[in-house]
Amino acid sequence: GMTIFPQETIKGDVVVDSFNDHRIAMSMIIAGLKAQKEIKLIDSECMKISCPDFLEILEKVSVR
């Protein structure tokens, strides 16, 4: 498991390019769950490299 405690508010309203890096894509999707505004992600398809079911799994996780 993992718990993320941001020290500041995540404002969002940004566009993030994952540069085809699945780790960046997945971390930005998780950050977007707590952001005040949308985080737009370029190239989210790269998540399939390490976890093709990432979005389905994330739907089952509670966010606090």
C-alpha cells in the first residue's frame, strides 16, 4: 500500500507531458485525484507498459 500526504494544496489546471514514462503518467493521475482543478495528461497510454489495468484498479481504491 501507499499513502500520499501532500504538503501543499495541489492546484491543478495544468497540462503534463508524460514523455512516454508510465511512472509520470500514473503519478499525475493520482495527484489529479486531489487537485482542485483538472490535470491534463499527454500520452496516458504509456501506463499499459507496467500496469494495463491501472485505471480499473484505481477505481477500487479509496482516496482520503
